[in-house]
Amino acid sequence: MKIKSADFIISNTDVAKCPKDRLPEYAFIGRSNVGKSSLINMLMDRKSLAKISGRPGKTQLINHFKINEKWFLVDLPGYGYAKVSKTKRKSFQSFIQDYFKKRKQLVCTFVLIDSRHDPQKIDLDFMRFLGENQIPFCITFTKADKLGSSKLNKQILSYKKKLLNTWETVPTSFITSSATSFGRDEFLTFIDSVNKDVADDFN
């Protein structure tokens, strides 16, 4: 898939105010500082489509971007960052859950995982939430360039084994690097394939 256009549409915390377009949506979410904004910019081949900040927890809204006039990329707030106030964390949890439970246009969620880290309870709990609510998701391992190939493969294999303690099968996963664009073609090919599969549902 070639990215011909990537346009910011709206930011808000009210699912009812999300775009009414009958287009498939792909949501990006993960723990704060997982490299979400960098990944989005790399995938879209834009330098600053998603705002990158040195302060984790910067994204605090549901951000919609229309891609190629055919689908939406949705940038969601990160979770698990201690310096965000408890009040805001509860607010995030509320409107994020509303988005996942009510947004009918959502066809896939990409849960971002820092490939350098062992499984974290908050990530596993979030995946469980998606599974319990029958929300399709893929795992996206980020920052692959930070590890040598041997250690990277070992780390991801270990992560998948941990998942099999809970899941019958491991969800589809991608390995990416925003620094080198590794995994970009595979990622966009997957989205293109899903768009074709769900086309009849949006006509």
C-alpha cells in the first residue's frame, strides 16, 4: 500500500463525536513511551503526523487521521504512566473503553509492545479486555533496532510463550522499528488486506 494522503480530522474524548464516515478504523494503543507516535509517523511516511513528545502520556485524546480517503488511523492515549493524575487515568479508562465497546467502524487494534521488555501485567490485562469484548487485535513489537537479531528473536519467542498461558493461539504480531522502517511493508500490506476483506461491510 502506498500512502498518498494522511490528514488529521478530529481530536476528542467523546465517542459520539468521532467521524461518521463509513470507513474501517485501525486503533493504535500501548503503554506510554512505547514509541507509538514514532511508529505512526514511520508507517505514514510523515515526520510529524503524530506529535512526538519527550514527556510520556502526551496523547490524551482520541485522534482520527484519514488515510488515502479510504480508512482511519486512530491514535489513542497511552496507558500506565504514573505521572498522569489518577483523575485523568480514570478518564482515559472511561473514554477508551467507550471507544472500544461502541465504535462499530473499528476493525483492528494494534497493541504496541516495547520489544526490549518482558510481558507487563498492564499489557496482558488490556489484551484480556479486548479478548473478552471480542475486539480483534494484533500485537506490534516496537523498537526492534534496539536489540540484536538473536536477542530480539529470543525475547519475542519468550513473550509469545507467556501469552500461550492465557490464549489458545498467539494473536497476529508484527516486529517494527521506527528508526529503520523495518516491518513497514508487512504492516501496510496487512491493513490493505483487511480493508479488502471488510469492504462489503462498509458499502
